[in-house]
Amino acid sequence: MKATESWRPSASLETLRARAGLLTGVREFFQRRGVMEVETPVCSRFGVTDPAIESFTTRYAGPAAPPGRTLYLHTSPEFPMKRLLAAGAGPIYQICKVFRGGELGAKHNPEFTLLEWYRPGFDHHRLMDEVAELVNSLMPHQLEVEKLTYAEVFRQALQLDPHTATLAELRRCAREVPIPGAAELELVQADAWLDLLLTHVIEPQLGRARMTFLYEYPASQAALARIIPSSPPLAERFELYLAGVEIANGFNELTDAQEQRNRFEQENSERSEQSLAQIDMDLHLLAALEAGLPACAGVALGIDRLLMQITQKACIEEVLSFGFERA
Amino acid sequence: MMAAAIGMFREDVMASYSTNEFKGGLKIMMDGDPCSIIENEFVKPGKGQAFNRVKIRNLMTGRVLEKTFKSGESVEGADVHETEMQYLYTDGEFWYFMDPETFEQVSADAKALGDAVKWLKEQDVCTLTLWNGSPIIVEPPKFVVLNVTDTDPGLKGDTSGSGGKPATLETGAVVRVPLFVQIGEAIKVDTRSAEYVSRAKED
């Protein structure tokens, strides 16, 4: 693209007005409910260990770090917000730019806007209700709300139990659907096959003219959610879908410091297996959990994708003032 | 395949492309055939495995297929490029083309020619898609000028031209022309739509 073209915004001014209106609507919603807006650092000395998330890094040199120090750009404001909760902040929300490497497409931009909020005393079901209330207060039309478990959607769409299916069964299922190319795909983890089936077969059906919440994820996909030690163990995690697109991800938050440390270590060992760089686990978060994180539920919601739904845009750059190629 | 024979002796090692290089128009090998990427969609759950879901045209069959790759995988590139060449003649089995600058000649078979065959006139410049140096697709010029070899003489003087009539051209193609067009006239045809454009200017 020539600079004589690419200086122009990738979103229309009308869409940018809708963005401003959306942000105002979010702030009013939380002000009415007594949830405090906060800001936390974009750059941190600690990163995210999740092997599926790639952090940008930058360098600082100067006072306090004469030889220079590597800093991670946050991929979500989760860790410092939990530190605020442990310090007694009460219900809080944040609207901020976050950064993820390797993600660019019609629904991805390497920097994007997250709305993240935490509710001490809520469980994930009560938080799902609040997510639905927020989204309905922002959408041009009221949407019905549907809650389905991860197991239910796999059973309905594929006659498959996602919690017990073996690698061979998942591979066969993907071939039989069929997902073109599934036969040659080399995915060594059951979760990667579940991601394949979810994104290619199930997601497009979710949130059609309604809001669909998926919940009760496999324990292996818990991320930072609590795990109920049932059989099979289930993660108290949820996702919101609108028109086939993932909009939000929430947890009944893990508060156990030791369990959190184990998960960081587990993720770093998965990183070694996949030849990915080791990430310094967030010691501040672990110390805050030791000090005591109140029982709470939290959720991250993609503002750009919600705006795509409100303004009926198919491509994320159409809701960004300047998409990646114009940044 | 005969037409590919010239290419078999080339030693070029094609680059491979990672999914990060995928974009519309990229030429890759798939199941032994050269293919062109039409659409590339990046698919990734917020917390999970990333995929590239692509739509590909098989350049040998013209068929469009879909395929999902794990992001970060690599695929073999295809040595495919387009070039302008002048059509020389046919011996009935092959159609011969020449690069107007190097005078290098290539021969294309009926499969590579496809529908283009009915528009080919000697000396016309066509767009050839070459795979390992051999033609796999021949595209005729967007506009060709051809003589009418047969058409109903029709009613002279009726210039309302509402319905038109079929006319057979020197290459065997049949197009609908206005009633005033007569045998022996040269007409300009849009090869993409197979539609009459105008009478050709007399030189």
C-alpha cells in the first residue's frame, strides 16, 4: 500500500464515532454499578507463560537499569489487576490496549483493545449474567442469552465427549467431518484437536441471533480458572460468542498460590517441548496470591470484536482507526 | 504429461513458505499439483492452537479446495509464473507460443488451452501460466479481432438490432452479433464474456 493511500484511517469516521459511543457506554455501565476504573502498567518485567500466547518485548535502559532490562508488553492486564484485588481494591475494570505477537487476520490485530473486569464475591455464572447485561446495554437490539457446556456442544455437533475422547478419536472425528487437511495435521495434544474442531465446526454455529456462553471447559484448558475436582475435572471458565465469533473469556479465578505456581511451571515445560522461549513467571502475582486474593470472577472482553458486531463489520481493521498495515 | 517434459530437467529447488507468508496469489505445491492461494484466514482461539484456513485453486484442474494448516508449518512453493507469449501455430496436437523477446518457444496441450482455443489467432499475444517452464494455463487476449465466416444475411436495413443473430468466426467460435454484421466483416469480441463489442475498424 502506498503512503499516499495508507495514511488514511482503516475505519470510517462513522465507525469511530460508534467506538467512542461504545467506550462511553461501558464506562457509564460500570459507574452505575460502582466498579472502579483502573490503569496498570503496559510494560512488565514478567510475562505470560501460556505457550499459545506470544508476548512482544521491548528494552528499557536508564536510571535503575543502567545495562538495560527486557520488558514484556502485556497480553492482558490480568496479573496487576489481581494484585490490586489482593490489595483490597474491590470491583475494578480496565480498558486498555494489549499486545500479542503472531496474530493478524480478519479477527486479529497484534494490538487490540480489551475490557477486563473483576468482581469479588461473584462466581462465573453471576459474572456471565453481568457480561450479558453489559452487552445487551451496548447492542442495538436485545439478544436472548443461551448457556451451553463445552461437553454439550461437542456432543450435539459431533457426538463426541471432549473430556474423554482419545487423540485417535479426535483425529478420526476431524477427518470424518471432514476438515480438509486434517489427515496431514500433526497435532500432538488433545487440546489442539479440540481447538481445531471448536474453531472449524462448532464456533460458526454459536451466538446466531443470540448470545451464547460456553462454560465448563476441560481442566487442561483451565488457564487461570479454578478446577472443580469432579470426574472428569472441569474448569470454571467461560467464553461468550456472538455470530460465531469469540468475544469474551472469563474465569472463576484461581486464588491458590501453589496451584498457580504449578501451572506456570507446567506451561514453561510445555514451552520447552515446543522449543519456545522460557518466560519469567510473575512473582508479584504469586506473592499477591500468597497474601490473599479474594474469591472473585473476572473476564476479558474484546472491544474491537464487539464493535464489529455492533457496526456489522467483517474485518477488524474496519473498526480500528489504523489497522496493522497502516500503523 | 508431455507438456511438462521440458520442466523435468530443471534443477531449481523451490523455496518453501511458512503459513506466515501465505497470501492471495502465492503459488504452492499441494498433492503434487501447483496451486494458487485464493484466500487465507487466520483462525485462533484466544487461548489455544492457531490455524491457517486457506482456499486454494488447483492450477491443473481449476478446482477450488479448502485446507487447514497448523500455523507455523511450511509448504513447498511451486515454480509458477505468468508470461506474455505470441501464438504461432498448431499442429493439431500442440499449440506453439513464442516469447517475443527471447524467441524461446513452448508448446501447450489441449488441456492447458481449454476454452482459449476458440479465440486463438496467429500473432495474438496470450498470457501463459508456466509451471517449471511448461504452459499449464493459456489465457487469450481480453479482446480479439476475428473475421465472420458464417452468419444469416438477415434483413439489411433493420438496424434496431434487438435480438441479434449467431455468427461463426474464423476460429470456430460462435457469438451473437447485431443483425447488420455480415460475412467477411471483422468484429471485436470480449473473450471473457464471449460477447460482441463492435465492428473492427478498417485498417
